[in-house]
Amino acid sequence: MDPGDGHAGLAVRLDEAHHYDLEIGGGAVEVFARIGPLCQRVARRPVPPGPLTLAVDVRTTGLLPPSVTDAAHPADGPAGVGANGPDTIVFSVGAEGAGPDEIARLDGRYLSTQVATGFTGRVIGMYVTEGSAAFDWFDYRPAATAVAGV
């Protein structure tokens, strides 16, 4: 993705009131969390001029510390936290020729139909909120990383 003179990024959305956004613009990357009436910037870092690769990774394993999943506890951790429990949404940005740099990790439960109702589930997509930006490609890999770049 090349942000050009705009503000653009990737959004993980359940609905208008429940979404996480990874946005590039003005020489910075920001992550925003919208959960009902709350909208908060949770991370901000400078980035070099484009092109940049944006990534969203939804993780469902390795979320609990070893002290919670050791032999003294059930294999799936505390009730409601195992394989059927929460997930983590990880946002990363990589500059050309560099690996991805993790920007933020957010709890996926707030973008679930159990918390926010609804029936369609999450969607991931590109967006532009100001000016113009260029997306060269979007790649979705099940059980891996969704990426957009130029």
C-alpha cells in the first residue's frame, strides 16, 4: 500500500460500531479500536514513506501464558478460554525490504457476534478515509495472515 497524500488502511469489522482499523497517513501508522460508543487510538508509530505492507493476523493458539496451560490445569486452560475461547487480532506493518513490525494486539472477543450481536461475522477489507492511496494487492490466507501492499 502506498498512502500517498491520504489516510488509508485495513479494517477488521463486525459492524459500524465494532471494528479495529490499521491506518497509515501523515507519516504514521495508527491502530484504532471501536467498541460500541468507545473509539480509541491504541497505538501510533512513525513509518517511512510507502510502499508498505499491512498485515492482520488472527491468532487462536498460544494466547495464554504457560502458567495457565501447564499440567496443573486442563489442557485447554480455564473454562471458556481454550480452543473455543478468545482470539487475538495482531496488526503489523512492514516497509519495503523489511519484515513486519507488530503495532498492536487486540482482543477479538469485542468483534464477535456473542458480544456485539449480528449474524454475518467479521470481514477484513481495505479503506481510504481521506485523499487518495494505492493498494496494489490483497491476499487472504486462511489460518495465516491477510496482507495488503504495493
